[in-house]
Amino acid sequence: MKDNFGLLTTLDGLFSGDRNSVLTLNEFLEGFAGRSFAFAVLAINIANIIPSGIPWLSTITGVPMLYIVAQYFAGRPVPSLPLTIGKRGLPRGKLQDFLKRARRFIQWLENTVHVRYEWWVTGMPRRLLLLAWAMDVLILALPIPFDNFFPAWAILFFCFALIEDDGLMAMLGWVLTAVTACWTVFLLMVGHAAITAAISTLKGIILG
């Protein structure tokens, strides 16, 4: 069995140093190496986890996630951000203070999400998971009303699975992906029926 990915250890290493020095987004992602894609998608996706009612939020966040996922499938080692965004960052002092406050939560997260049932995240199951992950991101980005909750949670679980090689998180991701597919088909059918009914009504009004 593999060792757990040390999230707290990684953050400690990235945030350490002169409190006045700045850690850029590019440096932050490089520190996560191969896990940087899943971590970046996870960070952007957080806004969709709790229903907020903000119009177009899933599309606004989904498009950058699609951009990151496309880079992963293109074989990039880490996500490539636009220069003006990648050079932005925060002073390490603020990040160190944040890590002190978040340490107990991160330790709980590491104990909850960890390496197990590895065959779900290796070989062919992993490749299928990546395709399902990309599909969930695509569905989230599409402007389909009421269709962001289930794919957002599926993406969350798949990201945890990819970051920690956690097969249980992969299973939960697959369950939510199946629910997402069924719910999306239902919404599309309802939408098609509503449009057809609206057109029939308009024809009846116009033609008398």
C-alpha cells in the first residue's frame, strides 16, 4: 500500500520561509506536482458544493476547470495559468497564519481521506475515472438550470480520490456521476417537453 500524500507536510514546506516573501500561484501548483491538477479543480469547485443561487456560477467556475482538465489530458506536468494570474500570490506570513488556524481541520481531512481500495484508482479503473471526472466538469460548465449540485459533488470526490489514491472516494464519485447522468437526462427531457409545449401554445395563439 502507498503512503498517504502528506497535504499538511506539503503546505508546511510551501508556506515556510521569510514571512514577507510571496508565494505565487505557479509556485503553489508546482509544489503539488502530479496532484496539482486535481487540487486546482478541487479549489475552484468548492464554490459549487453548497447551493448559493448565484446565476451562472457553475459555468463561470466550470470553464476554468475545463481548461485545467484539458491541460491534464494534453500531458502537461502542472497546470499552466495565464501569466497575469500565475504571478499573483500572497505573503508567506499570511499563509503561515492561515495554516496555524487550519491545521486541525487538515489533520482531520488527512485521517478521513487516505489510501485504500487502490485498484479503484490504478490502471483501467483510473483511466475511466479520469474520463468520468472530465465529463462531470463538462456537465457542470454547461448552462443547464438546476444541474450543478450533483456533478459538483462527483468532482469533489474524484479529486479526493486522485489526490490521495482513495478508492472509497472514487466509489462515491462514481455514484454521484451516475446520479448526475440520470438527472441531466431528466432535465433535458423536461426542457425539451417544455419547449415543445411552449411552441405549440404560441402556434395556437398566432394561428387562432
